[in-house]
Amino acid sequence: MMNTQVASREMFLTDLVNQCEKLGAAHLKSSLYGLDALRDIATQYVLSSHFPTVKDEEWRFTDLSPLLQIPLHLPTSNQSEIKLSDITMPVKDKADLPLRLVFVNGFYAPHLSTLNLPNLPDFYAGNLSNVPEKYQGRISDVLSKHRQQTEVFTALNTAGLADSAVVFVPANMSIDLPIHLLFLTAPGASPTMCQPHCLIIAEPGSSVTLVEDYATIGNVAAFTNAVTDVVVGENATVNHVRLQREGGEVVHIGKSAIEQSRNSRYTCHAISLGGKISRHNLEVFQRGEATETTLNGLSVAFGEQLTDTHSLIDFNHPHGTSRQLHKCIVGNKARAVFNGKVFVRKAAQLTDAGQLSRNLLLSPRARVDTKPQLEIVADNVKCSHGATVSQLEDDELFYLQSRGLDLERSRYLLIDAFAAEMLNQLPILGVAKMLSTCVAIQG
């Protein structure tokens, strides 16, 4: 029985990587960006790897075996019949997000996208195949550096790289309006495997705000395997909202890899609401001194959802600072996982890092596994971490009910207050309001 299960897991990976190879080669020329070498390395990595199980330390709380039961296929193009009216936006007023790039099943959908920017010389937002020639060398360098394969699902995404969202902000340019990167999974004849890819380059002295948004059309079984690379140049600023709001039958695995140069500032607001199983691997690498990193996370799980966040901040230079706050709201029989690692290497003297995990359980059967971690080799640092797990307090509920509120409304207010600390920090007010409503409905 055990050998049969192992064979099934390896056949699953082999089948997917074979589909990925054909898809990638059919859509982007192998000579472009050195993709032939990247895909070959990624393919070999997948074929020599095993499918993660709960016996692996990094996956011990997240059982991916339901994914093996889904007969997945990779779409070969976007679904052109999808209309803008079919899409639920993360804001009530579309004017809050006027700049939009839409990708359907991993492929650019220009008929759904809008970039009404004033004439900004050298700025580019679009897909990989249409990048201006003068930037192709820079993008090739970034792709090759970021694609050092250390994880099977990231390698699988690279093996099938057929399209990508690209945002290139030239040096000393500030993009005042947020850019909405919407990745949709659309149903097909059989369950869809969607592999979105996103590449953000903020050159020295630039600034940009992004909303990376994952959603589905309909509530169908699917697998989203997403990878995002962010390069923050010297003295540049990137505000990054990552929103996962896919359907309840979706398995979502996402990787965000960030590189920060000297004196740069990177802020990530990672919100996870949807999916049957959701995993986000967030990794930040310090490539110069005096970087500032802020990681805010909110995971909401109800029913039998499982939401998992693994993060890493890797300090390798002096005077770096980081602040991380991750919150989980878990109800019914759902489960949340948080594993946050801060690694301070010997060269990273005078690092100032703080990390806190706060969790709210709304039912006796809800569960959270939280593990903040500090690994410090340097000897002159200021670092702290902590974790709390709590429930709605009876005296708080009683107080609100004594003021005329019913139990449901009282619960809503307390849950909303717990989430508001995270949502109020979002750079787009309309997104914060919409998410607050979604959290309240689930709670």
C-alpha cells in the first residue's frame, strides 16, 4: 500500500511536469530570457524531487494528499469569453483600482485589462512576451538569479513558464496609483491547474504600490501554483498587497521571493481568505544594509479550510530592521498554520527585528499551529518574537449584549476589531472595506 501511494505521488509530479514542458515551449520562445536552460533545470529538479507529505518538516501540518485526487489539466490559453462583468472585484468602486492587468489561467487577457496611465517614459506594465527589448536583458538576469530551484512547486512553475505579469518601474519614478494584478482561474472541461507568474522590478529610487489578487470564476476544483519575484532597488519603496480569495474547492500554493537592496523599503500585506487548502511561502532576502521590511498577514479559515503561511526574513547586512505581525481567525473545524523564521547572519550586526503571531479561535474544534523562530548568529542585535492564542471573551460579549446588541452582532464587532489592526494598514481604503465585509460574513 505504501509503495502504491509513493508511486501515485511521483506519477502525479511526472504528469504535471510533462504538461508544463509542452505548455511553456509552445508559448514563449526557448531562446527568450534563456528560458530553455531555466525550464530544463526546473524540470530535472521536479523529476528528482518527491511530492511533499506530512513527514516532511516544512509540511508536517499541511496534508496535500487531496490534490492527488484531482485530475488536473493545464489550459493552453486564456478564456476569451470571460467578460469584465463576470469578475468580482476586491473593491466596490472600480475607481479605487483604475490600473489593472488581468491574467486568465496564467495567460494575459488584454481585453480585460486597463492601464490608463499618463505618458511615463520607460515605465512598463504588461506581460512577458511584450517587454521592450531594452529591458529583456535585465529581466533575463532577474529570472536566472531567482530561479535557483530549492522547492518542488516553484520548480514546477518555472518548468511551465508560458507567460508572466511584468511591472518595471525605472529609477527615480513614483507610480502614484496602485496597480491591480488580477489572476483568475476559469473552469474548463476538467479541473484546471493554473500557474501564474509575476515579476516586479523597482529600480533605485522608485516607488510603486501593487495589489496581487487571486480569484476564481465559479466554485470549482482547481490548483493554483503561483510564483512572484520582487526586486527592490537601492532606496526604492514597494507596497505589496497579496490577496488570496479563491473558491472553496481550490488548492492554492504561492511563493513570494523578495530581494531588497541597500536602504530599500518593502511592505507586504498578505491576506488569505479562500481556498480549500492554501499555502503561502514568503521569503525576503537582504542584499544590502539598512533595509526596512514590514510583513503584515491575516489568514481567515472556516468550515474545513486549511491555511498555512511560512515566512523567512534573511538578514545578511548590518542595520536592517523588520516588523512582522501575523494574525489568524479560525472557526468551525478549520486549521491555521504559521511558521515565521528570522535568520540573522554574522555580518548582520545591529539588526532590529520584531515578530508576533496572534490567533483567534472561534470554536472548540478550530486549531492553530504557530511557530515564530529566531536564529541569530550575530552578537549585537535587538530581536524579539512571541505568539498568543485566544478566544472571544465571554465578558466582552456580555458587555456588548448589555448595550442592546444581539450575540451575532457582538461577535461580528469583536472579530472585526481583531482584523481591523491589519486591514486598516492596507494602502487602498476600498480594498480594506471590502475585506472587512468578507471577514464579517465568514465569522
